[in-house]
Amino acid sequence: MVAPGAAAGTPLGTPWPRTATRGADGVVSVGGVSLHDLATTQGTPLYVVDETDMRGRAAALRTAMTAAFAEQGVEAELFYAGKAFLCRGVARWMTEEGLGIDTASLGELTTALSAGVDPARIGLHGNNKSDAEIELALSEGIGRIVLDSLVEVGRVADAAAALGTRARAMLRVTTGVHAGGHEYISTGHEDQKFGLSVHPARAGEDSPALAALLAILDRPELELLGIHSHIGSQILDPAGFAAAASEVMRLRAELAERSGALVGEVDLGGGFGVAYLPGEVELEPERIAKETASAVAEAAATTGTALPQVSFEPGRSIAGPAGITLYTVGTVKPVRLPEGSDVAERLYVSIDGGMGDNIRPALYGAAYHAELVGRTSAAPLVRARVVGKHCESGDIVVHDVDLPADVHAGDLLAVAVTGAYGRSMASTYNLLPRPGVVAVRAGKVTPLVRRETVADLLALDLG
Ligand code: LLP
């Protein structure tokens, strides 16, 4: 069905948002809203979220997980990882789709609470939580605090005692499973700051994870809900989740043997990979659901323990592909390359944003796809590089993409799959204000986050 006011068009397909279509005039619409009209009314750069796609992704994951674990007779629960992109509008969408919210800072926690999310459906992470974060979490009675160290077991128990409350706690563990798109976003291996290892440092000793679980059980101010493992991000092979699930289940059985306490829940974190480029295939919800459900069931059988309830914390796979960034092209410059380069000439296409609104290419070498979205072109394609307007040569948004040779100043260009870790990791480098975020759905535009202005930046400057 075509949204009111939108021209019918051809679906763009992967990696564009699900409702993205291109009209005969070459103008792309998302959520029934023409990107040309959006650029005119909202300005560029602009983050655009396809609300139908984002909600649909949350719903599809929830359905797949619920179905796969229901087959084993247990419940699966989802928490949207707010670090991917959180604002109050998104927190409400996720709540309406039946997800809780996973937060990792005072800002994320306060945003979720201020959106009216039921505190019981909020989790708090962090390897170095502040007193203010712990106090807010406990005084609001949030559903789960994920403890990340032995020190924190004591800190949270003391804070709960002082507030006369009991903290619902999970323990974050590392399983040795190494998975993910980049070393910086792989968190299951053991040489890093998160969690406690399930492996003993020396033979015959308790593992740091087991020791911390026993310490939690020793503190009456803490209610131990379960064990948490997040192995990394942008993972395309479900085998890592299955391997981590087995390790966590083994630890759960070990704890039960030592203490008699069989914890009720296992959280397998987020990290489900998405397609960033045409031709790539995302890790489908049904595959993750099936593989993790059978790994948990198998481990339960092997260890002779009852099945736990399972939870997940997806961020990227819900927000990423639903979002794009819309830019206006400025300077276009052909650069001749030395002999032996991959192409003889590269067309440098400068846009009105850059590494300030998308740091991922510079930080992780992440690859993106871009297209002109405001017109058709019969010009041949040339090898182009989409670059920003910041003062460094590493300010590259798309390393390699084929664009029409007649790309020129004033053209509209969109970069796909920027909905996760785009706005949430944006900076004001070079004192460039951060772009706003709008949601589009059924021909309607809903502003989610206001565009920052130079006046906003100056307001922080005390002169
Ligand atoms: N749960 C925990 C405990 C996490 O640390 C993370 C991500 C998630 C869930 C959500 O993971 P996701 O489903 O979004 O992959 N800035 C990096 C990604 C860092 C992810 C950090 N933790 C990037 O832009 O690729």
C-alpha cells in the first residue's frame, strides 16, 4: 500500500530501510515521505528513521525468540540496547513493541525513565558505574543491575542497604568466545575490561565469575537473577552465541552444585549482525533464536539442570538498518591516483557532515553504502569516495562507492544503515553541530531529536 501523498516507487531493498522506494523521477521516499521534501523542510545533514522498519525489527526479533524458547517451555525477553540510539520517542516505540530498555549510563537510564518506561523493564550496565547511576537505579527500583566486578558487588549491596532496598542483580561474565566485527566491539574474549571470566586463573581455583556469584549470594541486599554474557557486536555467525550459551549454562550448573541456588535467568546480550552493503545478508532473528534455544536446551540436558528463562539485548539489529543519513553534496573533486592504484582516478564527493555524525568508518574501518536520492542520472558510474567537511583526511564516510559521474553540488546523497551508533556516537568536532533525527511513517514526519545549533554549542562556552 502506498502512503498518502507518496508516489508509488520501486523498493530499494537491502541495505535501505524497508519502506524505501525510488520514484520515476529518481527521488527516494522513506515511510511515504520524499527525501527531497525532507531535505527542504528539515535541512541536511539529517538522520532519518523508518519507524515502521524499526518497530518491525523489534517485533520480529521478539516473535522469533518467544516462539523458539516457547518450544522449550520457557520465556524469552528482549531489552533494546539504548546505546545504539536512544531518545524518548524510541524508548516508547520499543515499550509498545513489548521490549524492555537496556541502559549503560545515567543519561540513558534517565532518558528511559523520563519516557515513562516501567522501571521493572529497565536494565543498567557499566563496568564503572557511578554512585549516581547506582542510586538512581536502586531508588527507581529498576528490574536489573548487571554487576561487572567484585568491587561492584560490594558497592551495590552497600548502596541497597543504605537505601533500605534489595537490588535485582545479574553478573556479567566472559566466556572466552571471541566474536564480532572489530576487536574494539568484541567483548566475550578475556583480555578486556568487561565482566568476570568463567575460567579459573589456576587449576583447582574457583573462576572469578563463580567467586563473584557466591559473593552475591552472600549479600542479602542482592537478589541474584541470573548470569549475563555479551560476546560482541556485528556478529554474523550464530555459533558464537551458542558456544557462549553453553559456557554460561555450565557456570550456572556449577553455582547450583556449590550453593544450591539455580539462578532463573540467562542473558545472552546483543550483537546480531546486519547487512551494511548491497548483497550482504543479516543474521536472521529465526536463526539466532533457533541456535541459542537449542544450545541452552542441550546444555540444560548435559548438566541435568532445569531450563532458565532467557533474555537478549539487541541494539544494532533493531535501529541500524532502519536509519539513514541524508546529506547535501558540496565540492566534487577528481583526484588522479598513482600508477598501480585500484582505479586511475577517484572522485572525492564532499558532503555537509562527516566523521562528526558517523565516526564508524574512521574508528572501525566500517564500510557503508551511499546513493544519490534526489534525481535520476544517465551518466556512467565512477569510483567515488564520500568525504566529510572536517579538518582531517581520515574524515571518510564511504571509502568506495560507484556514483554517477555527473554528481554535483546540491545533489542529495543518503548513506544507509546509520540508525545504530550514528547519532549516539556523534561528536561536535570542529564545532559542527550534531544533526537532528526525524522519524517517518505513513507519509508523516515526527521530529525525535532537534538539530543542534551553533548557539547550543556557544551556550556551553563560559567565555
Ligand atoms: N548488550 C551489551 C552489554 C552491550 O555492550 C552491547 C553493545 C549490546 C547489548 C548491544 O549490541 P548490538 O546488538 O548493538 O550489537 N559502537 C560499536 C558497537 C559497540 C557495541 C557495544 N555494546 C559500533 O558502532 O559498531
